[in-house]
Amino acid sequence: MSSKVTIIGAGSVGATIAYTLSGQDIASELVLIDINKEKVEGEVMDIEQGTCFRDPISIIAGDYADAKDSDIVIITSGMPRKPGQTRIELTQTNVNILKEITPEIVKAAPNALYIIVSNPVDIMTYVFTKISGLPENQIIGSGTILDSARLRCGLSEHFQVAQRNIHAYVFGEHGDTSFIPWSAARIAGVNVDDYYEMMPLLGKEVEPLDKEEMLTYVQKSGGQIIANKGATFYAVTRGVVRLCGFLLSASESITTVSSMMHGEYGIEDVCLSTLALVGPKGIQGKVPMKLTEEEIGKLKASADALKAVIAQIDL
Ligand SMILES: NC(=O)c1ccc[n+]([C@@H]2O[C@H](COP(=O)([O-])OP(=O)(O)OC[C@H]3O[C@@H](n4cnc5c(N)ncnc54)[C@H](O)[C@@H]3O)[C@@H](O)[C@H]2O)c1
């Protein structure tokens, strides 16, 4: 595939995305941009020197002009969350960085599809939507892709069944006000409560699912990993690389990404994650999945929490 992907920010997340893309056939050109020139040049050397056993791929440490004609731009620049720090506390610092880089990258790559990964990702997606001047379909926040992956991982372990058989999602903020619309969670087409009832017939005995505990596992995983090893980057990379594959493939896929709301579920002027159809034209629409009244209330509460943050930041 002859696609060009630019990654802004060559830290733990950006470099791991570049390394992972260098081992796949998604992109033929990678550009890494970072204010830390030594770091980005070192990352590029290290990644490039492992590419001799694949079809040729160009990987450079570049500047904004080198992002010209990119199909995808991935924004990972910013400061990571420190142990004990909430995503929201990072907001103004990372918004300021985004305000610096947006005019430069948009000038160089006005037609690219943009994946926003920097945290707090929903706020960053909102700010980028407001200041970039790009059509909204080109702007995709990685949102709860990671949270939904964590949920599938947790449910797979609980029910002792492969993650590929689990279709379950995390909606709302990538953060403390996210929630799981259990009404839509399925294991091979069976809702999770019914699946639990069936388990003795399958010769398996598991504890009843504690849904609150599962949400806590999803929400606290990031903090736990940061406390243990300083940063999270492998799982988010898998999600972002999969998203790149969706954006460059011939047909659309459905996933949980953050994008601007326009009255869906009674919510507007905020970015958060619901199910969206994504493909070569970016966000091609939101899937109007039926939620219960309680779930709609949780989505609105998440939107309100994000709006309260937006109200406090200097755009
Ligand atoms: N959305 C998600 O699911 C998710 C998951 C993990 C991490 N993150 C977020 O991704 C971001 C990056 O995390 P990380 O662990 O890679 O951090 P990191 O500190 O390792 O890397 C950030 C990089 O951004 C660079 N940078 C800072 N200002 C810049 C600028 N103006 N222009 C270009 N580059 C600049 C830094 O030099 C650094 O190399 C953080 O905001 C983190 O919270 C998001």
C-alpha cells in the first residue's frame, strides 16, 4: 500500500506507533516530527535499521513541510499523564501545544485524515475541530478505542472466551466519566447476562459478572500501568494502527472514536465517543445505536463533564 503517515510527537506513543507501522503493510512512507530533534532522529534510526526484511519503506525525521500529501496525520505530541495526575489536569498544557502545531500541520497536509491521540483526547479533538478549519469528517479522536479494547480484554478473561467473540463498547469521555452500554454488549451475538446463564451448559463455571468492577478495571487500567511502568503505549498503539488500517481500506468499519456531536442523544458542541462508521473519508457517520434512558443519562453526564472542562480552558 503506498500511503503516507505523519506522526507528530515521537515519544513513547508516537515512536511505538511508528515502529508498529514499520512492521506492517499499511504505509510506505512515515514522517516523524518532534521538537526534540535528538530524540526523533534516534527513534527514526532505530526503527529504520530494522526494516531490511520488508518491502522498502521510507522513514524520516522531518519538519512540517515533509508532511505534504500525507494520507493520515497522527497527533501524539504533548505531555503524558504523571503518576496520580488526572487527564484533565494536563489539559491547558497540551491544548497550548496543539494550538502551536495546528496551523503548521494543516497548512502542510490539508487533505489528510487526522487521528488525535494526545490527552485529554476528547478535549484535544474538540479544540482541533474548532481551530483547524478542517471538515469534521477528517478529524477522528482515538477516544475510547483503547477503553473498548480494555473492556474486551477484561470480558474475555472473565468469560474465558476469545476477545474476537466479544462485541462490547465503552462510550463517552476517554476518562473518568466513561461508561459501558451493557444493553449493547454481546458475546457471539448473545447478551452478557444470557451468556452467563448458558455457561454451565458449556461446562464452565465463572463468578457472576460485577459490571461496576469491570468498569473500574477499564477506567483504572491506564493509571495502574502508568504507576507500574511510567506510561501506556502498546495497547493504544494497536488501536491507532488498526484505525489507520480502517481509514486506508476499501470499506468502512465501526468503532468507538471521539468526534463532534450534533444533537445525537440530545448532545451537541462537544467531542466524545459513540459508535462511528469510519473509512477512507474519515468519519462517515455515527451509528445511532439504541441506548436505554439510563445509558443516555450517562452519556449526557459525560458530555457535561467535558463541557465543564472546555469552559475552563483558554481556546
Ligand atoms: N488517547 C489515548 O488512548 C492515549 C493513550 C496513551 C497516551 N496518550 C497520550 O499521548 C500523549 C503522548 O504520550 P507519550 O507517552 O508518548 O508522551 P511522551 O512524553 O513520551 O512524548 C510526547 C512527545 O511530544 C513531543 N512534543 C512536545 N511538544 C511538542 C511540540 N510542540 N511539537 C512536537 N512535538 C512535541 C515531546 O518532545 C515528546 O517526544 C500524551 O498526551 C498521553 O497522555 C493517549
